[in-house]
Amino acid sequence: MREFPDCKGGCFRLISASGKNVAAEAVISGIYGICLENNVLKFMEDQVLYRDQPIQNEQFKPVAFQAEHRFYCEDGKLPENI
């Protein structure tokens, strides 16, 4: 993990599966830009799911998304149900 002046750098991971009738053969997930600012924990997440969405004739397409997550501190603590 790399560190930057105001944030942690992040981490990436790859999870792979093989076999028939597997919903996702590979998942790549990246979390980065982890910061605590004004009692808000925030970070970015990029995720790619390879062979996740069926389209036709037993063919699949990859799916990707980017998200920004924010968790707000209450009384100096993060909520327990995150």
C-alpha cells in the first residue's frame, strides 16, 4: 500500500474461478484514495467482473463500475453496520 500526504494509496485484488456454470470467472477489485476528512471516511472503488453478464448463445460480457463510498462518523465512531 502506498501512502500519500492526505490519503492511503489503496490495494487491488484478483479473485478467479474456473468451471462451468460459474457466475463470475474473475473479479478484480481496487480500493484507493482512502481518507478521513471532517469525520467522513471516504474511498474510491473500481471493480471489473469478467464473464458476469450473459448476453446470448452462452456468451457473456464483462461488467465494470466505479463508486465513491462515504461513511459518516457519529460521536467520533463509524456506524457499526457498515
